[in-house]
Amino acid sequence: MKRFMDILGSMAGLLIVWPVALLVALAVKISSPGPALFHQERMGRHGSKFHIVKFRTMAVQKSCSGCQVTAGGDSRITSVGAFLRRHKLDELPQLINVLRGEMSFVGPRPEVPEFAELFPMEYAQILKVRPGITHPATLNFRREEEILAEVGDPRKFYIDKVMPEKLAAYEADLEQSLAQDIKTIVETILPGLGEEPLTVGHFIVQPTLTTVTMPEPVIVANVPVYAGIAADHYAAAPKIRKEEEFAPAAAVGV
């Protein structure tokens, strides 16, 4: 049933959005040299690899290691690309992936093989279903690029902090009902209806100030003595009193 809905939905979507897609493609071509579409290898159902299709949002460059993670404000993003990413218009060509059967409307976002291979146990479960354009976890991580822009090492932070939580959220909602899928799609189109997405504060624990209550002092030889420091105060007290006793005599001798 889900696959049938994906086929109908992707065909209807392509018929409806093609004028917008054409304008976006022209804007991408005019704004920077290079193709309008961007292809990247991702992990699909049962571990089969496919090429995801998006509108290009970055300047064309040679392949490089560590380029798979994109933080907000990345210098590679073009002016048109920033607009497309902000409004998720770069995702429109993925309707082609859905029609081909490589993706579904709702499912875990497909990951690049490099990162998927770092979590083999988790992906053994996640890859039992088709990856999707959107997912409840995807909605929670809407501000992922903003989060990565606020940390020193975006790649390390993504692997150590973001991915484990994202994978746990994917596993928790692998088999959604049709009603849940529709709800997720509506919240994707109208983000104001869903919960607030995560921010960097969710991952970085702020230190808490602990208030220490001092015990009431005990007066010993006119010296306030606190628990744990009585010996130091009491040892100093005789010396202080002795100096005070000799002070007047010294003054008379002058």
C-alpha cells in the first residue's frame, strides 16, 4: 500500500511542481557555473546504493574528503543555493527517486556510505525500509546546519553527537502507519504545526552552579570555627593572642 501511494504521489507531485522545478533549474544555472542537478551516492534499502538527486546548491568543485558535512554559512553554498536549502526546494528532484522505488516519501534520510559504515549495527535495522524524503527525526533536525555552524569541528560533532541521536530516532519510527506518514508530510510542508526542532543547546550540556551551604560556626576562644577547618583556626589563635599580649609592653619600652 505504501509503495502504491509513493508511486501515485510522486507522479502527481512531478506533474504539479514541474513549472517551479524548471524555474529553479534556470536560477541554479544562471547563478553559478555547473549543472542544475546534483547527484550523490547514498545507502538504500537492504544496503543497495543509489544516487540521490537534488538541485545543486553549491559551487562546483573537485571531490574532497570531509565535504559530506555541511554547516550553516558554508562558503561553498551559492546565494541561490542558500535560498533553496532554507525552503527545502533543493529536495524537489527526489520525487524522481521516489518514483524509481529508491526512496519513499516518509522514511529515514539516506546517508552517504562513509557515515553509514560507521554504525553497522544501527543501519542493519534502518536499511530494512526504504529511505525517505522526510521523517519525524528529519523534522527534529531541521536546524542541523545551524547546529553544526556553532561547533568547532562539524564533522566530528556530527559523527559523535548528531548521528547517534538521529539513528535512535529512526529506529523508533521505522514502521509508521499511513496516517502517521500523512501527518509527517503535513508537518514537513507546514513546519509550524510540528514540534520545535532541536538546537545546539540540546547537545551541549551547560555547567550548573552548585550552591554549598556552610554550617553554622562554633565559637572557640573568640574564633569562629567551621567544620573541617577547626585545627587551622585554633592553631593560629594562640599565636595571635600572644602577639597582642606583648604589643603594649613593646610600646612602653619605646
